[in-house]
Amino acid sequence: MVSQRPKFTQNSWDTAFLHADSGELVHKSNSTRIGLAADLLAALSSVLAESVERVYITARDPWHRDADRYPHLTDAVVAWLTAPTPGRSEASGGGQAKAKDKLAGHYVHERLPVGRWQQGGRHLEICPIGTWFDAEGADPAIVRDAFVQLWKALHEQWPDVVLLGNPARTGRDLWSRTIPTNTGARWAGGYPVMSTEIRALLHATAGQGRTELLTPPRVPEQLPRLVELDRIAYAKHTWTGGVGAPQRVSAATFRSWSEKEQISALYKPSHWQIRVTVPEGWSHVGLLPAPVTGNAAWAYPNKPGRTFTTWAGGAEVNLALRNHIAPWRIEILDGLVWESGSPLRDWADKLKTAWQRLDRFASWRRAPAPGLPPRLAWCAGDSALRRRCFRPASPHHNGHRVGPRAAEGPDWRGDHRDRR
């Protein structure tokens, strides 16, 4: 199985934007006010064009209006999504293969839910603008303008771009459109997909972040300073990463290699099962994770002489082996080594160029750039099937328009055709 560049253009969705407090509804270059009855679906259906399939809520989330009646926000969301809707039913969808961005059923989330309904052949999706950026209370026209500018910036890099329901799906779709197809190019036939077993091993033995509470006497009662490092953990992988089926490296094979070959393997994209011993006299934090039971997934042993077995990436192993304070003793038990490649580099470069365009535009307009393109990188965590990824966004100011009102037309949404 391989990931190949798609031979179709995603279906585009006619989209409107609603301020659910004032009732202001923006569709293309038209703006109107609607009465916010108890049945929001009925109110929208009575004024929206038949072509509109998605409505973004820019303020006053309707799924939280009765939150005081429920012990948890999720309960209020579920009640709103499942309330009786005469003439309408929960959308059955068509599957991603049949209807590219038309998913079935509601998505329940305490703050960012998505409601999907259908009435005959008409599909309507209501979702929060917070999936894209923080625009609470913003004029719906400003929000639409932000989408227009985002589409224009991405269109310069991807002529067939269509903004899908959220940044993660959009980012994955755009990445798939950077898969090489040139004859003779490495991976021109597509990037191999890792087996289910290897993916399961990585999910079970590779954490996505370190969480550790350090208390006295390990640290002073009064900390000298607080340092916050704002980094994106996935950024390195957009430059280089493992591609293809990994090579299995046994303990015996690793021992048979020369020191140069061992070092080379550890510097490649790799994942190792190791037996670790904390060096004598060690007085710093632990360097390598150890699996534990209970609520915490990992601990970081630092007691001198402690020996444990764990899994770690090649970069982590190198950090411990060649530590400047004291080298750790590590025995390789098993390992996987991938070919080094750059499957995300073109995608990342295009996103960076799009962001720079928006940043220049914002400077020219004396308004901040929409905090949208970085969130397309959410798909890195979304693809790993883990929902705890860092979500960066640029500052957003509600007092300035992000861009000129775009002319009425399908510019930012695509061309309403599914070209195959």
C-alpha cells in the first residue's frame, strides 16, 4: 500500500458565516440578518441558498446556550446535536471515497463540535470557526475575508486547493498533492504506508511529549527564573524523516557492525529497543523514558545505577550515549532503521511561502495576518491518530479587516467540479 498523489480535485462547498448572537449571516458578498429562533436549522434553511452546505459559527456557540442545565459541556453539545429537527435527519454521508469531504454523522466535542444534517438530497454542516482560528465575536465578513486571503495564498502553491472542513483534513489533502510523480524520481510511485504492526509499535512505544513534575529537593524551593520555549515538535520532521519499509536490526547484527556503522544507524531515522543504565553520580533529570503503569504513560528515571528496558529514537539514544555530563550505558536489543527522505519538505516549504505572503499582506494592510496556515500542520498529529499536538496561531485582532471583500464567486472555495 502506498500514498499516491490524488487524480481528482476535492468537491468544494458553498459556505456561509453566521454571528449567532447578532444574527448577521454572510454568504459570498451578501450580508443579511436572520431571526435566531430555537430551531437554528429552520432559520438557516429559510434564508440560505440551496447551494450552501456549510455554515461557520463565528460567535455565540449555539450548542452551549443551555450549558447551565447540564453537568458537563459535552452533555449540552449532545443535547443540541440530537434535538428533534422536523424534516431533517443526521447526515449519512457518502464516505470519503464517494463524496470527498462529506462525512457521516455528528462530531461530538465539548467546544468544537460539528453537526451534520440532511433533508432529502440537501446536506448542511454547522461547525465552529474555532477549528481554524480564534475569532470569537468577529464580524462574519472579516472571517470570510480571512478565508478568501488564505485560499489565495494557498492557490499560488496548489492551483487545485479546496479548503475542507478543518485544517487537519485540508493539510493532509495538500500534502498528498506534493507526492512526486516525475518519472525517475525517488518515490514517484508513492510513499509506502507502514504496516499496521509497525504503526501499533510506534504508538505504544513513542510518546509525543514529556510531562514531568519536579519538586524539592530535586529543585530549589525558589526557582531562579521561568523559561518558556515555544517550539513545534513536528517541525524537524518536515525537513527529513523515515520513508519506506524499515530494516530490522537485531542485537547480534548491531554488535557485528563497526563503530562507524553503528553511529551511522543511530543518526538515521530509527527506533530502538534498549537496556539502559543511569550512570553513577548522575544528578540531573532523566534522559530516556521508561514505561510505567497507571495514569502516567512514561517516567524518566534518573537514580544512579537504575537499569530499565525501553524504546527510544536514534536521536534520544545518541543524546544519552554521548552526553556531555556523563555518558549513559546503553545496550541495543532490537531496532528498526528507515531510509532517510524528505516526504514533507515540499509541503512545508509551500506552507511557509503561503504564510509569508499573508504576513506581507497583513503588514501592508496594517492588520495581523489570519492565524490560519500554521494550523494546517495539525495534520502531522492528526495523521498519527493522537489528538495532543501543539496548535500554534498568530495574533488576531477583531478591530481590523483582514482583507478586501472578495468579489462574489467561487474563488476561494474551488469550482464546484470534481475533476477526475
